[in-house]
Amino acid sequence: MARTGPFEYLQQVRAETAKVVWPSRRETIVTTIMVVIMAVLASVFFLLADQIFSWGIAHLLRLGH
């Protein structure tokens, strides 16, 4: 494979960057809101799962005494 010089490399980088389609402000805001909502839902799910497992294990340990 042929080596690429620094100038040619920068030209290639610039050409690839020109192909990027950047999201609009509205798309960025909507996506950010969705990420926050999903993070909250995931944290609530894991909180509930942790509470259920904690209750179950505590209940099982009480049966042994």
C-alpha cells in the first residue's frame, strides 16, 4: 500500500468531512430529549429490579432463622 503524504492526507480528510451530513438543531434537541428519557426509564427499571431482588433475598434469609 502506497504511503500518503501529509498534504494528500489533509485533502482526503477535508473531502470526507464535506460528505458529513450534520443534524439540524431540532434533530439534536429531539435526540437529546430521547436520550434523557431513555436514561431515566432505564434508571427507574434498574432501581425497581434492585428493590425487588433485595426484598426477595431478605425474605429468603429470614426463612432460615
